[in-house]
Amino acid sequence: MSASAWANIVTILHFLMVAWAVLALPATLLGLAIGAPFARGFWFRTIHLLFILFVLGETVLGVECPDRKSTRL
């Protein structure tokens, strides 16, 4: 698989992680307000917490996303 294909895969995965972390909180709050069972679901909330902790860990370790100028494809 080419470097460009791997870069696209990483970009898509990163987008999905960010979307989950951002959208899960309002979904949880809305779900609690309307009484949806997923809002109190163990796995839903655990996965959301793990994504948040992953980003926190990267921040503490000083991991930064590479910019296009610093990568060679």
C-alpha cells in the first residue's frame, strides 16, 4: 500500500475519532433528556471516555499532528 493510501486511512480514522469525541457529548445529553437507553449505556460512554483519554495522553506526551510541510510522500 502506498504512503498516500496510508495517509488517507489515517486521516479518515482521525476524522472519525474527532467526530465521535465531539458528537458523543451532545448525543449523551440529548439522550438523557429524552430517556434514550444508549445515553446510560456502558460501552457508549466507555468508548467516549477512552477517546478523550487518548487525546489527553497525546497532549501530555507532546504528540503533535504532522503538517504537510514536514512529511514527504
